[in-house]
Amino acid sequence: MITPPDRPTQAIERLIAVLNPLGKLVEVAPRKRLAWEKGDNPYVYIFLSGELSISRIADGILVASVTEPHLFGFSEMFHPMRSNVLRAETLCRLVQISTKDAEKAIDKHGLWRDVAEILAYHTNAMLCRDLQIVNQRTFPIVCHYLRELDRMPQETKERVNILTYVQERTGLSRSSILNIISSLKTDRYIDFERGGYKLRVLDLPV
């Protein structure tokens, strides 16, 4: 099984300590998207609490979600492609910072190595994701995301539908996902409650 990259906790904490006082605290309602910029003023975001997802604009595929403090917007400093979108899945608290202010503070405190660590983490996380799903059969892809969902906190599993979780992240058809999870439940590899909530992985095939 492919091991995801380690979260660069210390780099994240150092950057948050320096950048947090420079921004504006915002609360974002569930399902609301965040703007990368206002006019000619792009933003860096510090995610503080809640659950935030990152999706590709081109096809809507959800590529990652976070529940721990994190930072977004550094890659947009150098290459503002605006190819993805941040969306609150639950009520989220973030700090919104002007990119210019963030750059000055990072220069002043010599934190570009920490920025590089976070960008490398994002790159490696995407590579890990691609290795799990690109050119793979449907069955192992679904099993991968069932394991991922099973590692989520219980409150997340209570509100997240299994079918929706897998489909948003893969683009697989509803029928192919349903066939697999129904078969896995029949064979007692997984269990879930009516409506497809509260997933429990019992013993998924490798």
C-alpha cells in the first residue's frame, strides 16, 4: 500500500504564527466557495477549523480535504492558474491575507523553506493520489476511498454518504460504485447504515 507523505507540521505552525496576525478572520458557511482574489489583490488562506475541500475546476473532482490547520495560496503566488477551488464542507474558520503582505512577512522571517516544504507536500500528496487511482481498475479505487473514509472521525462518517464520497473524488459512475459497495456489504467486508452512512470497514480485500 502506498504511504501518503508526512504532513509538514512544524513548517505549517511557523508560517501560521507569523502570518495569522496579518490577516482578517472569516467564517465560511458549509458548501460556500472561497475566492482566490478580489480585484487585483490575491489571497493566501490560513485554514483554522472545520472541513475544507479542494476541487478541480475543470471537472469538479475533489482532490483533497483537510480538517487540520493548513495554508493555501502559495503556488498561486508564482503561477496563478486558478485551476482549483476551495469549498467549506462544514462551518470553517479561516484567516484571509493579502499575498503582498504574506510575501513581505515570509521574506522578513526567512520562511521560504517552510513554504517550499508545504508545496512539496502538496505535490507528493497529488502524486500519491494519482498512483492510487490513475490506470487502476474500479474495484481497488473504490476500496482505497472506503479505507480513507473509514479513517475519518465518526462525526464525519455520520454526515457523509459513501456513494457521494467516492464519486466526488473519482468521477466513477454511480452504478459501478453501488455494485461494488453492495457486494462488499453482502460479503461482510464492510458495513453501513441505511442510506449509505456510518461506514465501518471490517476486512477489505487487499
